[in-house]
Amino acid sequence: MLNLAVNLRKILIDQDLTVASLARKSSVPKTNIQGWLDGSSPNIVQLYMVASVLNMNIEELAFGKRNLSALEKAIDDMEIKTGRYEIAIKKIKS
């Protein structure tokens, strides 16, 4: 998983982390994280544990991007003004 190795290296640099410190914070063995950096495929549970510590989802960690749901896209694109709002969700029959 080349993308994971590249992304993880960048994240470690950007967040000023070492493999050892990330291993301690995530409870994932240091040898496993180093293996990912060397190109090994990760265990999905351990990948999730590392992603959680880094405050991102697995997709962001593994592929460097995040596919937003339609609702997340709408919220990201929306400018919300201060004030009171009422939001309703209504099921529409097809």
C-alpha cells in the first residue's frame, strides 16, 4: 500500500511524530507501523486505531483524501449565519 506509506510519512512529519510515539498513542506495535512505512499491508483494526489517534478516518490515512457524503458536502459548501434555525428531515416517497 504505497499511498499509505507516503501519506503516513507526511503525517508523521507534519504532526512532528515519531513511529514510536504514534505506536504508544495508538497501542499499535511500532514494528507494524514501521512495516506500513516499508510497504506492508495493514491490519484494518490497527489502521483504524492509528487513524483515530490522528483524528482522521481510514480513507484519509490510506489514500490521502476523504470522500464526503452528500450531507457533508452540502454542509461544507453552506455558509451558516448566526441565529436560530429549525432543521427538519422528511421522508419522500419515490
